[in-house]
Amino acid sequence: MSPLDGSVSWVVISAGYELHPETCAFLETLRAPDSSVNTERTYAGRIALYLSYCAERGIDWTRPTLVQLSGFLRWLVEEPLPSKGRVVPPERRYREEKTANAILSTTSRFLDFCSTRGWVPLEVGNMLWEPKFLHHLPPGYDAGEDGQFRVIRSRTIKFRVAVEGYEWLLPEQIETLIGLTRNARDRFLVALLAATGARIGEVLGLRREDMHFLSDSRVLGCYERGPHVHIRRRANNSNGALAKSRRPRSVPVEADVVGFYADYQHVRDTVAEAGGCDMAFVNLFRPPLGEPMKYHGAKDLFDRLAARAGFAARPHMLRHSAATRWIRAGVDRDVVQDLLGHVSDQSMEPYIHSTSDERREAVERGAEHRKAGS
């Protein structure tokens, strides 16, 4: 953590507490003003895992063979993870194949980076990728006028895993989560995520000045109509929260969200330590009181809510739910894209969901049409 501005950066060290210079150089390329510290942290852990695997087996990390990298990939799913909590007997947990693929993808990117700087032989970087021709283009993908972008680089080593659908919550499930919260702050947090479709990093990075919950905000110098919240990217949030989108946006909210915020402010005002903090979400019930709420606090909250509700619940599922709700209500896709803070229309595809009832209705209508024509 920088003593100058409090910014967080990640490094990788050996067992003897020596910096690994190549990894630190790679991580520094991720340390741009518009990058998330969470990406840097994740990549650091993945590369450290690869380096540790090589060190324990006497493998030169700069010259791995395809066989050795395949062994690393298998080890990632076969090596048990540390047990969580104090379960007796300890629960045996393993990485999923898609997680192993992600780790090897980062490792390949790191080795590729090193090969361009002469730290790793070029043949190592070249063997990690192979050309792949896209016969079927993803929605929104531009193949170029002459199809020159149909050939992409694909990793040579990876598990074949099925592409899972994006998870979302039904309106009644969201109401259940809100009803299961045990304090006004958590109730407002869940309701705000559900109403705005914002990312958890965007919400945790909100300041009190971003809450324009008056019916007319012109007194605040804002001409956005009705209650709304401003989502802005700030790189200096002390809790590490970062808005992914570089473009600021405002998202309208409904009266119930404003009511939840008023309840939260009433409780917050009773905690003296919170008075000097301008962040919207702060710790009110456990030390350090008044400090900004962090990612792990939000994760713990949703883990508890999911356990009480009996179904999966994560912050990003509320984002998918909001997008799906808007699209089904007939909101123009360009407007939904703007509300979500997406730059590309292609990013909208994951948010188009159908329920089992809708799929059943489609099949039954198709059967009726077939019978009518026979």
C-alpha cells in the first residue's frame, strides 16, 4: 500500500521474501488508472501458483514444455483446496475445470509477455497459442470487410467445458432477499443493486454526494429528472472499490429505494464514527466502525442471505435481473445498454434470459401451430 496516496498494488515474492522481478513487471502493466486492483490481485495469485508448482518440481518456469503445462493443468483440478471453516471431518474441495482454464490462461499471458521481453524463449510463447478460424461469429463481432479477423489466437492447452448460462433472480426472489436482510444498510444495498443493475464495485464506490434522491435536484446543480444515483469512476476509493465503466452515468431509482436510503441514514446517524466518512456504505455494526464497506463484507452478506433463502444469491445476479427486467418491459436496448454502462452492444447478449414457463409456452404454441397446419 502506497504511503503517499493509499493506492494498493500487488507483487509476488519467493519463500525467501525476494521479489520476482518478471512477475512484478507484468503486474505493473495492469496498474493503469483505469484498471481494477482486483484484476491485479487475481493475476498475482494465479502466477504465484504456477511459479510455486514449478519450484516444487524442479521445472524451469521460463522453459516449460507442453507436457509440463498439461501436468500443471491437471494438478489444478486434482489438488485438494484448503477446507473452509471448521468442518469436521474436513470437506475435500477441488477447483473446477473452468477455474483451472482461467489460471492457465493467465499463466499463458504472463509467459507470452515475458517472451516479448527476452525473459522466456520465443518458442515457448509461440507454442501456447494456435490459430483458430471462427466459422460462427459471436453476436456483434466484427470480422472485418474481408473477414481478416475471423482467425484468432486460441490456447493450445485447456479443458473443454460447457458454457454455462448466466444466473439471475426472479422478482419474488429479490423480494425474499430484501425481506431477509436484518438491518437498514443491507436492505438499501440489496434494493439499490436490484433497482440500478450496477456492479458491486460501482455501488461500494458511491459517495453520499452521488445520491440525488430529491424529486428535483436542481438545487444540487443537477438537471437529471427525478430521484437518481450518479455512478462515477474514482481510482482513489479507500476500500478498493472501482467502477468498471470509465464513462459516468446516472440511473433513476424508484420511491421504495429512496425510502430504504432514508431508513439507512437514520441508523447511520446514530454511529458517531460514520459522520466523517463520505462513502455511501460504511461499517455500522463491527470494527472498524465508520470505515467504508469492502468487497469481502458484501460477499459475506450475500453468502448469509443465500443460506437463509435457500438459493444462490450474488451481487452480479441482481445486475442480470435488472437488465432482463428492462428488456422484457420493452425498454430499447440502447437505453438498457446506457443504464448498465456498457460500451459495446455485444455485451448485452448475456442479459437476455427466458424462464421455464416462457420456454414451455413457446413449445406449446409451436405444437399448436403444427397441428393446425396438418
